[in-house]
Amino acid sequence: MKHREVSALSAIEISGLRKSFGALEVLRGIDLSVDSGEVVCVIGPSGSGKSTLLRCVNLLEVPTGGTIRVGGVEVTDPDCDIDGVRRRIGMVFQQFNLFGHLRVRENLTISQRRVLRRSRAEAQRIAAANLERVGLADKADAYPAQLSGGQQQRVAIARALAMDPQLMLFDEPTSALDPELVGEVLAVMRGLAADGMTMLVVTHEMAFAREVASRVVFMDGGVIVESGEPAQVFGAPRERRTAEFLHRVLEPTRVSESEIGAQPRAQHDG
Amino acid sequence: MTDGSVTDTNSPATTAPVIQEPGRRRLGRRRRERLVRAAGYAVFVLVVVGVAAAADWQRLADSFFRVDVARAMFPGAVTTALRNTIVYTLLAFAFGLVLGLVLALMRLSTIAPYRWFATAYIELFRGLPRLLVLFMVGYGIPQAFPDREIPGGVYGAVTLGLGATAAAYMAETIRAGIQAVPKGQTEAARSLGMSHGRAMVSIVLPQAFRIVIPPLTNEFVGLTKDTSLAYVLGVTASTIELTKFAGDALNSQVNPTPLVVAGLLYLAITLPLSQLVRWLERRAARER
Ligand SMILES: Nc1ncnc2c1ncn2[C@@H]1O[C@H](COP(=O)(O)OP(=O)(O)OP(=O)(O)O)[C@@H](O)[C@H]1O
Ligand SMILES: [Mg+2]
């Protein structure tokens, strides 16, 4: 991937990112930049390092090598105020991770109050506005356990939005949901994208990626194999590994027996 | 088991009789079980009735339930003895809880010396008898620091002596509670910009304490009973607790009724708490 000038427009700038867990090298040199307002969808097989990449961006995982800039700030610099950077990055998890002991409203206000030091009135006003935005204004007094998975995930998105992030990271936000609840979460994300939010989204929802993404990144084995416009990646993938992955994901019932046998060999070349 | 061996010895060809036979045997076993249960119950009733008949109820009432002896204990049994028992318990519990929380956090710290210290403390105090620790606090420390006094006199000594041991147990309980809170909770808090400490205080600890309230209540019940050891520190008329109070009354009245009174007063504290723990545990089980 070509190296760009660090500009005000560049939301994320990753270069030469490496991450190992012990002897296992999960990310093997990632270069990726995301411009402000861009929606980048990351796809790829299980274990390819997608979550790890996302978690490196807000330093939930500490990279072993390379640099990451978020909004021009180098987060991999040891002197970086990481809490300050995280404040500006919203993160949405596969398992929602709502605070179970707090009501929905308090889930949205606690970090506004404790981290941004907003007044109670302001925090509540912003919480209400963001619950409204995800269509859950009437659930402010509920506890997370009283909500469906789709509602919990929408609250989690509202919680991140309440911090006024410059950037949102989504790690398979719909993978833990019953199929009939996926749509409501994707609808909220679609709305965010339309409002110009910068988003880095790990997803298995190919239709969503095709429709919403400005760019699709295909990862396999800890490297970016291919990246481009959704129409190109989905319609005419340049790499064989991409094509095989898409074939497997988009038409799982048509994967033939011989292909399953051929899969591991196909992943090693290339 | 017997049924199993019977079916094992049968070949698949003789399926029909096999099904019938265990059926008949099960009926037989059920009748046998009913007989055994009835026999056990009969023995139990016989023993109870036998003891009741053999007991000299008048003597028993005169020994253990003398109204005049019981009446002579009041109001002191409540206003001084029970009150001190509760005060000792609360003080030792509060001290143990705070120290236990600190130890639990040290035990989970990334800083190795903190972990070592906490582990050493916990192992040490869990391995020592509470009475020995009380003696240490009551007599060892004053000898070692003759020009210093433990603040609060006997109250301070009991707090320290019982609280030090309670802290070791509570530390382990709280640590388990903290570890039972899913890692995703901390990750969500940190990704919202909370510091490690803030995430611990606002997100992890409230959920951890919800988990450990039942075991901590059990620790409270245990401490209530352990305050009976306070007498070894030489309590006075104003610092006396229930067991010593009852013991003194036993000596002066030459009658064991005070022991019954003290027992009932302990139960007045511990029984409701045990019920509370059961209720909390049932509720927690339902929520899961
Ligand atoms: N904390 C960790 N310690 C050790 N190994 C880890 C850790 N986190 C991830 N891994 C390993 O790193 C590899 C990549 O994991 P990662 O979660 O990034 O994959 P992924 O692409 O998100 O997969 P999935 O689609 O299943 O979520 C996997 O082999 C995983 O077992
Ligand atoms: Mg993942």
C-alpha cells in the first residue's frame, strides 16, 4: 500500500504493524490508512488477525512493531496519553460489553461524567440524544439484561457516540445476534456512515460491506491480501485467496468436497 | 447397578424378558427403599421419644431455663454485652474489608512485589489460629512497642486481631469476585477513556462486590462468633462481650441459664444473616 502524507484528513495511519502473542505472529506487517469520513470494512477468515488489528488501533493490544497514528497522534509512542486517545475512539464489541450493574442511561453517562467531566445535566442530555439516535429513547431506565441482543448492541453504539468520537471501531458487531436482530444494528451503522462518521468495521456481513463501505480490506494470515472498492473486491477480486474466501462465504452451500481438501494448500501459496 | 449387570449378561436375542425383568426388580427395589426409610424414621422417633422420656424435665428447666436467673442478666446482656459483640464485629469486619480489598488489588497487581507481599500475608494469616493472632496483638505488640498504645484500647486490639485474619480470607474472596467479572467490562471501560483505576472503581468493583456479598456475609457471621475470643485481651465491665458476660453470670449464679440466653442472643444476629445469604444466593442463581 502506498504511504500517504499525514494530513488532517487522515483518521488512522498504520504502517508496518506487527503483533505477536508469544511465538505466534498474528499481524505480520500491516499498512493501512483510513481517511476521515471513510468506512473501511475488514473481511477475512477466522483467525486472520482482524480483531487484533482493530484492538491495536486503540491499544487494547500493544503492538510488537510498527506505528499507528490516530488523528495525527502516534499512539504507539510510549509517551502518548493513551486514555486521551481512547476517549476519541469509539469501540463496539461483538459481545456488547454493556455495564451490567448500570441502567442504560448510566451506561451512557458514566464515562461522560468521569472522563470528560461533563455536568450531570449535559451528560443526560447527550445520553438522551444518542439513545434517540439509535431508536431506544424509551429504554433509558432499563438494565442491559432486560434488553434483546440487538437493543444491547444499539445501546453500546450510543454509549460510544456519547463521547463524541472522531472514529468508530466495530468488531463483528452483529456476529453474536440472532439473525432477525442483525438488521436493526446494521441500520444504525448505515445511518452513522451516512452522517459521515469515520468507521473501521470488521464484519462478516458481506451485503453491508458491499453497500456501505468506501473500501474493503481482505486479510488472511496476518497480512492485507487485497484492498479496494467494494465493487472491485467483491465483483472482480485480484487475488485467488480473496476469490476463494468470498466463494466460501457467499455460497457456503456450494462449496464442493474437493475444495475443502484444496483449501489449506491454497492458503499457503500466494 | 444390579440392574446393569443383569442386562449385561443378557444377549440381544432375549430382549423381551430383559425389559420385563428390571421392571419387576425396580418395583421390588422401590418397596425395599420404602421399608428402609420407614425403619429409619421409626428409629429416629424412638430415640427422640426415649430421650424425652428419660430426661428430667423439671431438672432441665431448673438448670437451663431459670426465669429469675435470665431476668437478672438484663438489661446488661443487651445494653453492654450484645452491644459490644456487635461493635467488635462491625469494627473487625470494616477493618478486614478495607485491608482485604487492598490485599486483593495487590494480589492482582502487575507489580510483582505487591503480589508477593499480598500472597505472603494471605498465606500467613490463613495458616494461623485466630486466638494466636489475638494474643499477638494483645500482648506481643505492646511488648515490642512499649511506648505506643493501640488506639481504642480493647476495641482497637480486637479490631486489629480479628480483622487481620478476616482480611486474609476476604482478600481471597474479593479477588475471586474481581476475576469473575468478564474481561470485556474492563475493555469497554478502557476504550471509553477510563483509566485503570477508574475502570476498577466504577465498573469492576461494583460488579465484583455483588458477586461476593454472600460469602462476605458468611465471613460476618463467622466474625460475630469469633468476638467471643475477645476475653483473652482482659475485657472490663464496659468492654465485655456476650460469651464472657454469660460465663461470668454462670459463675456467679452457679446456673447454666445464662449460656442459653447468650446463645439465643447470638442466634438473633446469625440466623437472620444466614437466611439473608440463602436468599441472596437463590436470587443470584435465578439471575444467571
Ligand atoms: N490474547 C491472545 N493471546 C494469544 N493468542 C491470541 C490472543 N488474541 C488472539 N490470539 C490469536 O491470534 C490469532 C488472530 O486472532 P484474531 O482474534 O485477531 O482473529 P480474527 O480475524 O478476529 O478471527 P475471528 O473472525 O474468529 O474473530 C488467532 O490465532 C488467535 O488465537
Ligand atoms: Mg475477531
